[in-house]
Amino acid sequence: MDFTADWSIMQTLGEGAYGEVKLLINKNDGMAVAMKVINLEEHPEASVNVQKEIAIHRMLNDPHIQVLRPKN
């Protein structure tokens, strides 16, 4: 399944209470990344936990962690 024009979702790496972690592969350079997917419409109670996790990831200042929000 294509995620965007340059990325393909290859498989589910893991599942949790609120979502899944997917393996994405870049079609141009073969780079592999993990992406956490949480459907907040199905699990609105997860919103507080997601906000905490985003804040922690932003504080890490690690070039390997990017926090992206979907475009509406």
C-alpha cells in the first residue's frame, strides 16, 4: 500500500492498545522507517497519552525521531 508517492507501507511491526507501528520503505532510496498510527476518532481517550508522547519525543532532540501530524 502506498503511504505517499515516495513511501510504501510494507508491514505491521507491532500493535498496542491504541494503534499500530508500520514499516515504511522509501521507493527512491530504500530507507526504512517506523511510523506509529493512532486513530483518535476510534480512541479519543488516547489523545492525552499521544500529546505526552509527542512532547517527550520533541524534547529528545534526536535526528532519528520526527513528529509529523497528518494534513487535514
